[in-house]
Amino acid sequence: MLITDQVAFEAESSLDVAIIGGGPGGSATAISLREHAPSLSVVLIEASHYDGVRVGETLPPPARSILDHLKVWDKFCRLSPREVFGTSAAWGSTIPADNDFFYMPANRGWHLERNSFDAMLAGEASERGATVVLGASLDDFEQSGDGWRLSLSTGATLRARFIVDATGAAVFARRLSARFECLDRLVGIVRFFEGDADDSRLFVEAFEHGWWYTAGLPNGKRIAACVTDADLVQHLKLGLIDEWERTLASVPAVASRLQQCKPSGALVIRSSASRRLEPVAGENWLAVGDSASRFDPLSSQGILKAMRGGIFASYAISSRLLRDDDSDLCRYRCYVSEEFKSYCEVRTKYYRDEQRWPTSAFWRRRHSANITNRSANGANITNRSANGAKYNSQGQARSASALGTNLNLTPQP
């Protein structure tokens, strides 16, 4: 049942699972729960009506397996996403290096219009039997018996046995004293354009104070973003359109791809800091998507990671509620931790591949010997195997990680 406005639940509705946040992670959790644990009642609560600015547009080739698993591939295709057959990067050199997807098992990726994509996933959750509430956010909550009592911004209240924090900012979890362990204070300053050229591929170009990227979007649109640290945004005044455009002119490869484009909106500033929530799960709750962890935009894995994590989260939730078994919840905690450790190692490696500005504060921070085991707020974060990124160690474009192509999405027995 899809509720599109401030419609109150019947007096103190009781459900099994309440998912707060209707992005890819929250919706994937709802879809997967309804698919393999249909006896559980699910509500998906989204603050917007999928009508605001949403940044994050890339689906790498391995995402096809996730969309197939969720059984939304056909609906995804009907959104007319823009196909991408490779990426390029001027990283470690002024000469761009190309990487084509042609020889990969999944040989194309996609650039999305995020509002349409996120709304599609939420609509699928509704069709599977989840209640979807738009235009509502969490006001307050309290533990009640063996579950939770939630108060929404609409004035509605509900009870749920299990909560999924898919808010992106871990709004629920941080009120329970969970905290983010941050590796950096990365920020993206984004602008959208109209009148895109034919080349849809994502292009990355490093500069003295960070890096830029641009990508072709559906419907003849294009996105461009300057990515740097929050203090450098202030120092360089990159939140001002004149300074943003002046800095854009200093990155010729990205700027050349915008010559025939017309700006279609104001600058949008979004935090892109790499971080992990600790703990990522507790008694009758867990976090998914950016609430659980967030990767650098270089990884091109934000949407893929959120959907994949939502699927795994659904297994942990169903085991807890249907069998009173916490083993999958423990597996989920380990999964998020190990995934982030793998990401940290690759992040360090790729940033160290760019050595042209050794005195720059941005690059010096990322070349520090302790960056692989010390977060921005002092927490220890260790590393293991490699994950994926937009480019490889020679500066060439990559799509996504082996994690994305070799997924076992079957619930543990």
C-alpha cells in the first residue's frame, strides 16, 4: 500500500519492521524482506516525495546482478538510464587514461536520474506488500517491551519489533550513542548542466586541492563536481559560484566536457566523508546504506553498496524475528566491518598514486603513513583485501569490486 502524504496510521499500528529512509539501501531491505520473509509486515518511511536534489548517479557493471536479484531489472530499464561503456581518469598524469568495460563479464554501467531510480525501488517495495509512507520523518522514539514506539513528523505513531536506520546520517542509531568513525572530511560541490555532449562516460581529473569529476546523465543532462576537504572549501571559497567556476577552468579535461553545456541550477554541497558506524547494529536495530558506512565517491559504489547491504540486512532481520537467531546479525556486523576494511586499503593505494602535489594539504593528508589505520577522529581502522574504484593503480578507470561480481546473495541456512 503506497501512502503519498501525511496519512496517519490506525491508532498505534504495530508492525514487524520499520525502515526509516527510502533510499536504495532502505528500499532494497524492504524488497528483500518481502521476497523471502513475506510473513513479516514492513513499513518504509521516507522524508521526501522523491522531488528534491539527489546526488549520486553511478551504477557500475556489477549492479546488474543486484537488480536481477531484487527482480527490478525490467523496471530499471524502463527508466531509460544512460548506458556507460567505460571511464576515464587524469590521475597521476595530465594524460587521461581510458578503461573500457567491453572485456568485463558485465560490460556496461549506467548513469541515473536518482529521484526516478529511488522512487522506482520504493514503488517496488510497495507492490511487494510493504507500506510506504512519503513526506514523513522520525521525530522521536522509545523502547517499548521487546520493540520500539516511533513518533513521526506527521503526528502518526507506530510500534515495530525491529528498526532499520536507512536515513543516511544514522539519525536513529546516533541517538542510541552509536558514532561515526571518519577517515576524512571530504565534501563535494556539485552543479547540474543541460545540453550534454555524446560522451556519457565518467571522467575524473585530479588537481592541487582534490579532484573533479563529470558524467553524462539521462535526458541530455550532465553533472560536475569539485571534491575536496571541508576546510579547503572555506579557504578556497569554493561555495561561491565565481570561485567554483574559476577552479573548474583550471582542470582542462573536465572543463572541456562542459563547454557546450548550460548550468541548470545552483551549487549543491554534500558531505562525502569516508566513515563507518560503530556499532552498526544493536538490540532489534541495524543500519544500512550510508548510515552503516560511506565510501569516497571515487569508488563509484555508493548505490551498489547500499542495495547489497540491504539484501544482507534483510537476512539478519528475518533470522532474528522468525527464528530468534542472532547469528546472521553477527554476520552482518562482520560483513560491514570487513567491507570497510577492504575499502580503506584500496582508498589509500589509489590516493597515493597521485604524487604531483606533495605540499598540498589535501594530498599530504592522504599520503600520511597512518591513514590506513587511523581515522579523522582518532579511531583505529585496520585494512585487508581490496575493493573497487573508478580507476586502477595506473590511473586507469575501473568499474567496481570483485565483491560486486561474485556475490552470494543466498541467505545462510
